Amino acid sequence: MEQSIQFETVIESGVIRIPEQYIKAIPAAVKVTLAPASEPRIKMGAKSKAGALSPGDLSALNINTEGWRFNREEANERH
């Protein structure tokens, strides 16, 4: 029995894109089962191609840590 491969992708116009790292490992005949992803990990921009990111797809997170004290022992305590 061969190993199954699982990945998340976006279906565009009925086409399921297979990630590059799996293309050579997939045999010519396969059985396909579709299930909805729990939540999309990457939101594709309107002009983005499947699997490609545009600058608008990512945003930076800015956290003000002024006056914040970090205590490694406290952070590693087991409760």
C-alpha cells in the first residue's frame, strides 16, 4: 500500500493545483477525496495565482513592548 499525501489548496475554475514537492511522488492514477479546509491559511489576492503570494497578502504585526518585563523562569513555570 502506498503512502497517501495530504495538502491544502484553492480550487480555481475546477482546477486543483498540486504543490511542486508532491508532483513526482504522485502516480498517474489517483483517488481524490475533497473536504473543506478548517480555515484558509492564506487568503489569495484577486490577481494572485494559486500558490503565489502578493505583497498585500501579508501584513506585519506591531506590538509595543515598552515597559514590558520578561521573566524567563516565570514563563517556563509549570502549573
